[in-house]
Amino acid sequence: MQTRLDDLVLSRLMLGTVQFGMPYGIANRSGQPSYETARDIVACAHAAGVRCLDTAAGYGTSEQVIGRVLKELGIADGVTVATKVQHVGAAAPRDAAKAIEESVENSLRALRLDALPICLFHREQDFEHAAALLRLKERGLVRHIGSSVMTTEAALAILHADLADAVQLPVNLLDQSFVRRGVIAEARQRGVAIFARSVYLQGLLVMPEEEIPPHLGDLRSARHRLDPLAHDAGISLGEMALRYVLGLDGVTCVLVGVETVEQMRANLGMWAKGPLEPELMRAIDQAVPDLPYELVTPHYWPQLKSRYSH
């Protein structure tokens, strides 16, 4: 798959590292890993062929941890790091440009890099300041730019602007909106790399059913549609979740986050099996209806919980 990132070292699996900087995820039971655990996770992933790491300036100490790990392991030259700038909010263009430059410089220091291989806006609305990142690209501080997105509308607008080299977006068994609305196909046509996140829907697709919170009961019901397909295929729902996204045409890297080396090894084992069979891919597509945006977007889960409790 040809993308605008062909000058970079990429792997189909990308290690998400938000957990390295803060406790994260609805299914998180172990909290933030120690530095030693983070180092061992990266070493395990790298030994198996993972060459991409995802982080952000807003992920607590994640960038600092990665910078130290890559130096200690001596693998910085063979790994591609994608990070994201701090949200600039409603700042005026000049102030936004200054904030973006400061964020990039801070990330470079934390990651111990001379240039950021991939630098994304953390929030889709900040892409209006893309010119600021392009100027940093001209100065050699950033090699490729893009944005993380939450909505299909923003993703299509960014693609049509023809400035982004990469877009990070959510896609999983229960949220196929970016597939069904043509976003991933459009990106593939334009050579824009797609980083697929939320593969396990922040852990909801792999946690025990009885632990799914009551306010997400509709997701539990939707998950029931998938259980028979996984059972008949002789695989776990988690394996089906990862291998489903691996099978989506146009997805460049599939992002997974882990808290332990054991979880990393489990993901590597599923990755090694490759995409699902086409028949199972089609069966999944037919089994899952379009679900409400708020329901499949973890950002809104606290609001759903508040409504449910009232």
C-alpha cells in the first residue's frame, strides 16, 4: 500500500503508549506501568517487528518514557514515532502557531529526536492551523503532518484539503462509520496513511461482559451479535477485533495499547495470524448496525453515565 509515508519505517502494528504516561482505558486494571515494564513492552514489540509508536504531548510522561526507552535500547533510528501537539483551542493564528512550535520543540526534547517523523494535531478542529505545522516541516523539525479525528465529517474535510500525510481515526467491530462513509477508501486513493485506533473500543471488546457498565448496556447488546461469529470461527472476540481491522483495505497501521508484556505478547500472537477470512469480514459487516455516535465514542461515556444515573 503506497502512502506519503513511504520514506519512513512502518509496521502494520503500531504500539500505543498513552498507558506509559497515565492510567488509561475502561478495562485497565493495573494502572500506569512502571518504567521498567514500559521498556520491556517496547523491547518485546520491537523484537517481533513492531516499528511504530504512537504518543502525544498530552499523554502525561509518555514522550519522556519513550525517549528514554529508545535510547537505552539503542533502537531510535529504526523506529517511527508519531506524536501529537497540544490542543491550541480558540487561539488566534499567531498565538496558535507559537503554541504549536513550543509543543513540537518540547516533544523533540522529550523524545530525544532531531525531527518528529510524524506530527499530528490531537484534535480535529486544530487542523485549521495546518500552515503552522507545514512551516515547521519546511524547517526540518517535522517530517510528516496530519491529524487525529473523531468525526467522519472532519476526516473528509482534512483529506480534501490535501495537506495531511496521515490521519488517525477510530475503527472497530462496533464502530465502522469511517469505513461505511468512505473515509478510509478516500484516504487510500489520496495516498494518505490511516492509523486505526480504538480497535478494542478502549477495552470494552475484551473485558468480561459482566464488567461492562450499565450505561453502556446497548454496547453489550451489540456485542452479543458478534459472539456467535467468534465462537464459530474458534477465536476470541479480542482476536476477531484485531484481525478485523487488519483486514480493512486502506488501513496502514493498527494501533494497540497494552499495560503488560503479557498483553503485548498476546497482541503479537494475534497479529501474526493476519487478517480474517473475507467471509467472516462480510459476516461482521452484516451483523453490526450503525450505532449512535455518542455510544461508540468513549469521550462521551461520562455524559452517558451521568444521564443513566439520573
